[in-house]
Amino acid sequence: MTKIVYKHIHLENSHTLAVYKSVGGYQALEKALTLSGDDIIDEVKRSGIRGRGGAGFPAGLKWSFIPKDDRAKYLVCNADEGEPGTCKDRDILRYVPHQLIEGMIIAGYAVRAERGYIYIRGEFYREAERLQAAIDEAYAAGYLGDNVMGRGIRFDLAVHRGGGAYVCGEETGLIESLEGKKGQPRLKPPFPANIGLYGGPTVINNVETLTSVPDIIMNGGAWYSSLGVDKSTGTKVFAVSGHVNKPGNYEVELGIPLKVLLEEYAGGVRGGWDNLKGVIPGGASSPVFTKTVCETITMDYDAIGKAGSMLGSGAVIVMDRSVCIVRAIARLSRFYRHESCGQCSPCREGTGWLSQIMQRIEQGKGVRGDIDLLLSVAGNIQGKTICALGDAAAMPVVGAIRAFREEFEYHVEHGRCMVA
Amino acid sequence: MSELQKSSSGVPPRFSEEAMRQVEVIFQRYPADRRDSAVMPVLHLAQKEFGGWLSQEALDYVAEVVGMPPIRVYEVATFYTMYNLKPVGTYHVQVCTNISCWLCASDEIVRALQNKLQLSFGESSKDGRFTLSEVECLGACVNAPMLQINDDYYENLTPAKVSEIIDQLP
């Protein structure tokens, strides 16, 4: 199967400029600089690539929203990878940083941004070191700076480490953080494409999205869109964790059946396919699928959306039959409570309620009506907050009740788990 | 919200010359009129320079270096969990218990650590060597269970491996 963002990660010293150049690195940049910015944007539009961070917004379209005025523009790479279950970008950052940097220089040139930032989660200290070393190499080689490849184009790039706040993965929370403030998301509109970092037009893309750009430019948007399926083109890295025999990051074409991903790539479900209980398909905030859904679901944006969940960041969390779903979701609710930035009341208060109720049900202290209370609290969060963190907290609870309601009821009625 | 703690040494924190050079490098990453952006990296640097945590005096000093009102620095320092506002041990052991790690038996890792270090979450050893913390997802989920000690990740853990890792720390 074709690989794009991970195609070089198994090479020795793949993180160095020398190795990256030996496999054709920075040739896409050379080609891009012979094209106009609009040509590049059209090529990315043709590729059909959708944002790989979670929202799945078409990247080319996002770039085309940048106004052609004379304000300073910015390009920001979201490397805040924090959605539980997600660790796909980390391998790009530490193994192929130059491919990301090349993608960013191309993107910066396309939207006429002269300054770029990579906002990396603070805990990725070693990854940030790798990235900085690669940036230093790229400056020394003339790929970055005030005269990119001798073409008189400016692009400066810097790493900015976060401080351990999940909410900074939200693009406007990230911008606030990058400006030296608490990472509390902004009300939209205005969108970052118009008013973003330092009030300037700003493109924010995920690591995996930007790392795909060199191949899109080199081989063409049409080539990229021939991979994957309709409206979910190209490849995607799925981080498969939990109860499989070979957990790992697997880059495959979108549209692959989940069962194939688990059985043929991830070594199979622990204890065999029939031992599968459910799968969270796209990171902690995406509603869980039952085994029945897992039998036939394909891993693309539309199929997963139609089935009531999200492809999200591509974090596939596998649970076998030993798992108490109530306990699993209670753990996630605790996470969202911890990470709510406190700005919007429905989220600040609601995540606390969700966590408390989940916890008491899990501990066998739930009371009649608690399940409906959870749904009510979730309903009062969803769509009523500035950013998507509130939705992210509500969806796993609602999804788990929908898929495994009998387990919640058993907990409440019997004061204990039906599984363990 | 946690209260800011005063430094017990009485010595006002000051960056070394080498650290000041790093501050200058940090400043250059941002537009000249956007100095505030440097506050997070300078706080990270200060925490490294001043013994792994940030006293109120350290925050005031960062405010002075960056040129921000101290209250703005307090806001930032209290918002982000990576800034330690009270002393931590030489080794800050942070164990992930979020979903992927939990599915891969992080409970056993937690027990092994608590036994080995004789600490509960949030506690530091009397000799100042260890602090044990529970942490949210650190983004190494396919290598669960995992923990972080200072700047390094330790992955694919077993209780036996945890014990070895602790023993091998210098």
C-alpha cells in the first residue's frame, strides 16, 4: 500500500537532512517555487486532502481563504497532539522532520506567509529537540531564511513548546497560547484565515496534513486523490492502541475496512476477533462502535460519520470483552473535566457533572435517573460552547450510552459491573 | 487554583549568562513587537534553571525579563500544568493512566511505582529525589503503558521494567 508521511521513517537517520535529500527531499519545494501560489493551492484542492488533526476540513479550501491583502500572514503547524489515543504525529516529528518543514515552506509560499511556527506539545521535549536540529539544518542549507533556495522569498520557522493543556490543540486556543496567554479559545468568526495570530491572516494545519504536501506537489493532486476513496482521499495514519496484538501507527489508504486494519495490520484483537467488545474509532472524543459496527465499517470520513462517530485524529482504541465500558468512559470524563479551560459555563460545569455522575455509576453508587441525567447534561453542553472541547466531552458519554446502555443500567441497578 | 509559593532560599533567581543567551535566541523567534510570545519558552527555561519549579520570585523575574506585568505571567504559569508551582523532586515521575495506558494495565504500573517509591500521587520523597504524579495522555499510546521522567519517555512498560528504570537513575 502507498505510504506518504511514513514512507521514509524506517531509514537509518531519517531525521537528518542528508538522508532526506538522498530520497528526493526538497525537490518538491524546488518545483513549488516554479509555480504560483494559486497553482499550488489548486493542486492541494485537487488532492482533496482533508485536515488530519480531527476536523477533516479540506486543506486547499482553507488555504484559499487567506486574503490577498498586504497584512503579514502566518502559517502555524498544530503539533499539540493531545487527543487521548493519538500519537501519529510524534513519529513524523522525530523521524521525518524535514518532510514537515518542506511542506511548511511550500504552504507558506502558497499563502504568502513569511513566518511559520510549529506549536508542539510541551511534553514532546526530545521531539522538539529533533525538530529544532532539523530547522537549524534547513537554515544552514538555505531552505529557510530571507532567501529561500536563492529565490528571494522569505520564510522563517520556529518551534514553540506548549505547556500541557489539551485545549491548545483547538486552533484558536493554540493561537492565544502562541501569543503568550492562557490557551482559551476565541469565539469564531472571525476565523483565523482572516484574523489569527497577531491579528493577521493565519493558516493552521495539522502535522500530518502539512507533511503530505511535498508528495502532493511532486506527484500532483490527481495522483493523491486516486488514493483512498471518494471524499476521503489519500492516506491516513491510524494509531491503533489498546487490546490488539501489535499496537502501532499504521499508514494506510483511507477507506480501509476497520476489520482489515485490526486483523491484518495490528496483529488482530487480543484473544481473537470474537473477543472484541468495541472500538473508539477516532480518538477519545469519538463515540464508540460496537463489535457489530466494527464488522463492516470502513475507515473514511463519510462512512464513520454516517455510523454516528468521527474519524477524528485517527486514533483507534480497541477494547476487548474484559473492559467495563462504564469505567472506560468514566476515565475519559475525568480527562475532559481536567482539561476544560473554564471559559464557558456549560463546559466548565458540565464536564464536572459528567465526570461526577460517571464516577458514581462506575462505583456502584448510581441512582435511578442518572443515565438520563447524563444525557441531559451532555445535551446542555453540546453546541453551547465556544470551542469543541465541550462536544468532545459529551460525545463519548452519549455514544457509549447509545451503544452499551444495558451496561450502564446494570451498574445502576446492581451497584456493580456486569463484566468484571 | 494553587497559590504561588515563595522561594525558601531567599536568593533572588537570576539567569546565568548562558541562559540569557538562550533568552535572546527565544526573543528572535517572534516579531519584535510581540515579545509576550516568549513568556512560555522563558518559563520553561526558568523552570530548568531554577531547580525544576517556579517560585513567585521566579515568576516575577520572568516578568521582568520578558517585560510583562507579573499578573500576566502568573496567569500563564497557573494555566499550564507543566509549570510546577511548588518544589518537585530531582526526578519527576509522571505516569499516564488515560485510556490507552489503562487498557494496557497502567494500574499495575501505578502500583509498582507506588510500592517502589513509597509515594502516593502528588507526593515527594523526603530526600527530594522523587515526585510521583498522575498525568493525562502523553501521546505515546501505541507503546502503552508509559511514563515520563523529566524530559524522557519510557514506553512498553511492565512492573519489572519500572523497577529497573528507577534503579538505574543516576
